[in-house]
Amino acid sequence: MLAYALLLSAALFVIGTLGVIVRRNAIIIFLSIELQLNAVNLAFVALSRYTGIEGQLFVFFVMTVAAAEAAVGLAIIISIFRHYKTVNVDRFNLLKW
Amino acid sequence: MTEILFVLFAVVALGGAFGVVLSRTPVASLLFMVATLASVAGIYVLFEAHFLAAIQVLVYAGAIMVLFLFVIMLLNLGHDYRADLKYGLWSLLALVVAGLTAGVLGQAFWGASDTGFRGDGAAVAAALDAAVREQGAAGVIAEPLFTDYVVAFELMGLLLLVAIVAAVVLAKPKT
Amino acid sequence: MALAASMPGPHLPVQEVAHWEPVLPGLIVLLPLLGFVANGILALRAAARSSAALRAGTDWDPFAGPARPRTHTLPTWIGPGVMFVAFVLALWNFAGLYGAELHDPVVVRYWTWIVTGNLQIDAAIQLDQLSMIMMLVVTGVGFLIHVFSVGYMKDDTGYPRYFAYLNLFVFFMLVLVMGAGYAMMFIGWEGVGLCSYLLIGYWFTDREKSDAGKKAFIVNRIGDLGFLLAMFLLFQAFGTLDFGPIFEGAEGRLAAGGATVTAITLLLMLGAAGKSAQVPLHVWLPDAMAGPTPVSALIHAATMVTAGVYMVARSSVLYALAPTSQAVVAGVGVLTALLAATIALQQHDIKKVLAYSTVSQLGFMFLGAGVGAFTAAIFHLMTHAFFKALLFLGAGAVIHAMHHALHKADSHEDAQDMRNMGGLKDRMRITWVVMWVATLAIAGIWPLAGFFSKDEIIWYTAAWAGAPSNPFGTLYTVYWLVALVTAMLTAFYMTRLMVITFHGQSRVDRNARPHLHEAPRVMTVPLVILAVLSVFGGWVNVPEPLAESFLGLFGALPMSEWLHHWLEPVTHDAAAIQTAALGEPVYGAPLVGGGEFAWALASTLAAAVVVLAALRALGGRKYVAAARDTAVPGGLRGILANKWYFDEAFDAGIVRPVLAASRWCWKVVDTVLIDGFVNFVGNFTRLAGWTVSLFQTGQANTYAFVLTLGVLLVLGAAVFL
């Protein structure tokens, strides 16, 4: 079952990656990133059956980081939306110049 | 029984994931995300990680997803039904990259691991289960967290504090 | 200077040294430097006042007030004062060295200046018989010229600046002659070049004069390159640049007549030719006459230009090992002497005549140094310093008088053109007399200084021409004949100068004529002292064959062959090497025979005949003032008046090609190639930047895509490899 869980984690990660690449909505890109994080968490948890409790500890830390990231990221989205009146990332191209 | 549950959860998780990426509205994406998170939490339970499963549901599916929902509603994004998927050449490229990623990860998790991963690591798993029985699901994580990893733990607290301050500062309207 | 410790060079046997402690030798060098600093500060203060006045829209005339400002009175005492003290100290040391009769130089090391790799250069000075003579000449004649300058430059606004430069020059000249190695010598060598440049271009607001300064500097650079290369070769051969080890080890380390020593000496010769204005690098010296006349006397007649002769004499051991170089040195010298003397025949500017005369006399010195008569060369250097300084200062007095008279008469005629002079002897008695003394001295009339020194050079040329194994014997014979002819030419052009300047009808502007008057005493006294030296200076080295005859006053002259014996410790090694290589010199004239006495008598009689004939021939001639003299000399005269077209040849052969090459470098290399390359680099970078910037879409998806690709690459490498 462990190996299948790892495969599931890989599949979730790939889907998350697809989401990050193909979507324009900043919120959904964010959700895709959370999906990727969850895929990783799943792999950690599965491997903790094989290597010990540390895997679960990492999941704990990843969740904390994800929470912080969500807070800051959403704040940024709000801030940008206030300026552009949209969350379409194609509009956020100031980095180009 | 376990295998059936695993397959069930896996199917729901994958379907939710596709829903997140493909659904046209953010709210729908969000709900698919909650479904995925819940199924993953179920898989945690199958792996005897009860504490994490609880946090997954409480913190992730509960708090963070609600935060997303708040933002979506705050920004009134629900009306933006315009499909924001990228089609054409770009989606093909994305599929290529996805395929490559799948190949690399599959090789890493499956192809290259003809020893070890295929079994369940019976000895470690048994010790883990024994510890859970002894200290409880929370205690087995808390013990190393407050001893060996206490510095990292405290740093996490600091990170959260900084993130809160940053969020407040960023989201505050410029006067 | 309390730290002045007399130490032997590492090569010297210890017991040789303890005889004599030099007295404050460092102070002799330091005093002119202090004078330079003091006068320099005064010059800066004067310049500050002048520029302040200019900012205020006025002109500062330091002589407008009732009393001269302090910046223009103090240099009168500081400038000549430091020179006098230095001269007294030099005399004191001379007396000490005279009594000590050392055979090895005394080297005083102050500090180690440069250590790099194997090269160690000490700030060290060397006192021996040769440097002592040079010190005496530099400080003694230098002092007299400083005193003369007080009168000559009295009304010049740059008075303190002038004395600052002059003191600085003396400092560097003393470093040059007292340095205990080629490196120290080179410091002085470059320093005097700098001061020469500063003083030639002293009136720098005049474009022509500052150009003359640049010309002197640039031509000297060519020679300095030779000096530098010679130093590199010397260092390669000896591992040091100190005189002591080089001259001690020269015979052992360098094959006599070998390529190395020949190259070293020829390169040194190039340096000497630049500094001492030898053909073809002589072109700067006549132009250097743009400087104030006392400068011409001090730098471009008495001291700096003789540095090349000093250097060859100092390197006598090396030259004795390279007979080919010796022949070249002598040949260049004699050629220079002849060419310059012929040019001097057709010049109208009084200072130009003297300048070419100087070049010619320097050629004689090189002839002497080249044939191995180092003592004779130094002897002539010394007497020439006396009478040529006298001639220049006398010319300075004439120009001074002419300038003032023409100025008073508001005439713009050339104060230096001899055609505008004539008949000055009635107005300037003292100058006239002392100039005649100097003229007779340089012409080689017995018993004046030039007779003994020049005669000795010519005689040694003849003697070495007959040396049994001299491979250049025939060449030396030619040198000897040319030198004889040149000596006669010298008598002629100098008499011509005297006749046109002082005798005959006065051609001075009629209104200016009453204002002509003799120079003030501060100028005439140095003239008289130099005249006395020009008379008696030659008696320190009356050759032995002449001493007992009436040419030596039947043995009454007490210092017969003195200089020869005095310099013996310095020239001894070279003489031994040369005699070993070429055989004993034959003291008899080539081709016709005859001893030194006969030839000396003949030459002085011939010179006297030439002087008298020139007096008769030229005295009766009518000259026209410069403004009305429209005749363009043709034929040989034209060639001589145009100085054998050296300047034109350099212009066509070097200056124009260099200009053309520079223009080509500018138009083709710079604008097309270099600018093109630079622009290409810039454009290419921009193009590359533009191309790469295409990846920067500004879209988060693209970044995510590329990021994923990158991670896959790394991860894939980790997984699959």
C-alpha cells in the first residue's frame, strides 16, 4: 500500500503542477500549490511508516509553512487586486520591465 | 477493508484534484480542494497518522480553505466566469511537462525502489504503532517536537507571527 | 646629516678606507634642494598674489611698489647662498681628498631605496677624484652663474620661480655626478632633463619657447631609452647597478670586445648622445637657447650637457673593453664637432653661434673619451665649463644691454641678432675684454685654458691612432685630421662672433644707442672671475713634453700633469685594459711624425693666424642690420645656414611619418576598428539581452513552467544518473 500511496502522491503533484502552469486565476494557482504541498505531505506520511516518526514531523512543519504562505499570499492577492481589479496573473507583468 | 478504503480515498482525491485544476469557477475549485484534502486526511488515518489527519481536516480543510473562500467572496470573484484555462500550444507544453514530472517521480518512487518501499517496513511500522498505543497519537509527535526539534518548532512560531504581521501590512489599504 | 656614515662598498678592502672621512657630503647635495624648497615656496606665494590680482581683473606687477616684495628679494640670498655654502663644502672635501690620496672611491650609503628581487638600489653617494672635479665645477661655476642671474633676472616677475628651478637643477646635477651607481645617476640624469625642460620653457607664455622645451625633453627621451636598456643589460650581467662591483668585475665577467659589453657601451653612448647633444640628437640644444641666458650658460654649456662625457668617463672600464664602441664614440664626437663648427659659421643669433660652439666642443670631449683619453675629456669639460660659461654670460650681458636699450627706444629689433649689434666694445669694455679672453681660450691660443685641454684631446687621438694593434688606426688618423680642421674652424667662427658683435660700425637702432651701457657689477664680477679661470684653468694639466719648454714656462707651472695624476685612480684600470688590447700608444703624429711640442706649437700658431686673418678679413666688411639683410645665402652657405637640414630631415623622416601613422591610427584603427569593435560588443550585448529577455514574459505561468523544467532537470539527473 505504501508504494501505491507514493504513486498517488506523485499523481496529485503532477495535477498540481498542471494547475499552476495552465490556470490564470491567482487563487486557483494558489490552490494548485496547496495541492502540491498536500501531495508531498502524503508522501511524507506514507514514508513515515518506513523511516520513523520524523516524516510526520515534517508534515507538521509543512502545514505551518502552508498556513503562513496562505496568509501572506492571500494578502498579496488582495493588495494586487486592489490595484488591478483582477486576479488574472497575465496582467501582472511588471516584472518583465 | 483497508485496501478498499484506500482505493476509495485515492479516487476521490484524484477526482478532487482534477476538479481543482479544471473547474471554471474559483468556488467550485475550492470545494473540490476540500474534498481532496478530506480524502488525503482519510489516507493519513489508514497510515495510522491520526493526529495529522485531524489537523488536516481542522486546519487545512477548515481554516485555510475558509480563508480562501473569504478572499474569493471579498474580491467578489464569483462573477468572473471567464475560462482562465490556457489552451492550445501552452496546454500541450504543460502536458509534456506533466508527463515528464510523472516519469521522474514514477521512476523515483516505483521504478528505482525494487527493495524496501514495496514492503511495509514492518519493524518500523510496528514500533510506531506501539508508541502510539503507549503515548497516544498526539504524544508520539509532541515528544520529538518539544525535545529534538524544539528550535525548529519555535522558529515556526516566529514564522507565523511574521506572516501575520506581513499579511496585515500587505492587505491594509494604502492611505 | 649626522647619520652620514662612511662605509666601504662591499668589494673594497677595508684598510683602504679609513684614511679619510668626507665632511657632510650629503649636505652638499641637500643644500640646493633646500634652496629649491625655500625659493619654491616664495614662488608659490608670488603666484598666489599674481592669480589673486588676475581674479580681481588687474595685473600684479611686483616691481610697481617702492620696495621689491619679499618674494623677489629673498631668492637673491637663498639661491646663490646655498650654492656658495655647497661650494665651500665641496672645496673642504676636496682638500681632504687631496691629502688622503685614496685609490678607491668612498661610498656613503644613507638608506636602501629599492629592493626588488635581486636588485638593490641604495641612496648612496660616491666621492672620488672624478666626482670631486665635477662637484667643484657644478657648485663653483654654478655659484658664479647664480650670482650673475641676480643681475640678469632682476626685472623678471618669475624671479623666485627661476631660482627655484635653478637650485633644483643643481641638486639633480649633484645627484648625477655623486651617485654611487647607474640608478642614482639616472635619477639625476632625468632630474636635470626635467629642470632643463622647465628652464628652456621658463617663459612659457611664448609658444615657441615652450615648444623648444618640449623638443629638448622628447629628444632626450630617445637617449634615455638607451641608458635604460644599458642599465638592464648591466643588471643582467652583474646583478647590481653599483659602480664598484661593476667596474671591479667587468674584466672578469665581460669578454673584451664581446657583444654584451659593446651593446652596453653603445646604448650608454645613445644616452650620452641625447644628453650631450651629439649628432644626430644634437637638434634640441640650439633650440634650448630659448631659455634665459644664464640657464644656457649653466645647463646647456657648463654642466648638464657634459653629463654624457662624465658618464662615458665614469664607465671608462666598460669602454676600454669595447674598442668598437670607442671608435663609434670618437667618430660621433668628431663628426659632431665638425658639423656643429661648420653650422656655427653661418649663424646670426649670438646664442645660436655659442650653442653650436658648445655642441662642437662637446664633440671634442667625446672624441677624447672615445679614444680613451678620459683625463683629457674631463680636462676639456672643466676648461670648457669656464670659458663657455663666460662666453654665454658675456653674451647674456650683451643681450641684457641690447634688450634694455631697445626697450627704452621702443624698438622691436631682435636683441640677440648679431647683425643688429656691432661696435659694442666702446660701450661694454669689461664684457668685451673677457669675451676676447674666452674666445682666445676656446680657439686654443697659448697659454689659455682651451689650448692645453683641446690640444691634449687631439694629441691623444694621434697617439692612439698609432697604437700597434689598434684595429681602427686608420680611422683614428682621419679623426685626428678632422679634429685639427675643426679646431681651426673654432678659431674662425669665434673671431667672427667677436668682430660682428663688438667691432666695426654700430648697427644698433639709432635711438637705442645712447642707452647701451655695461652690465651691473653683480654681473661683471662673475665674468671677471670666469675670465681668470679661463686663463689659468689649463695650467693644472700641462702635458709633460711641454712643461719644460717655453710652452710650459720652462717648468715654472707647478701643476704639470696634475689632473692626470689626480684622476689616475679612476682611469687607471681603463688605461691598463686599453693598453693591453691596443698596445702602447705611439707619441708621434701619424703620417708625418713630429712630437707633441711641435704639434702644439703649430696648432696654437695656426689658431692665432686664423684669428688674425679673420679679424682682418671680417673686420673690414660692411654688415647690414637684420631688418635690411634680405640676402638668402645659397650653395654651401645656405646648407650651413640651414644647419645641414637636420631639423628638416627629422621632420620629413620621423615627424611626418609619425603624424601620418597617428592619423591612420586615428581614422582607421581607432574609429573603424576599435570603435567598431566596441560598438559591436555593445550591440551584440543588446541583441543577446533582447533575445534572452523574450524568456521574461512577465507571466507567472511561464515562470512556473520554466521552474518546473529546471527542477525536473536536476531531479531527473539525480534519479536517472
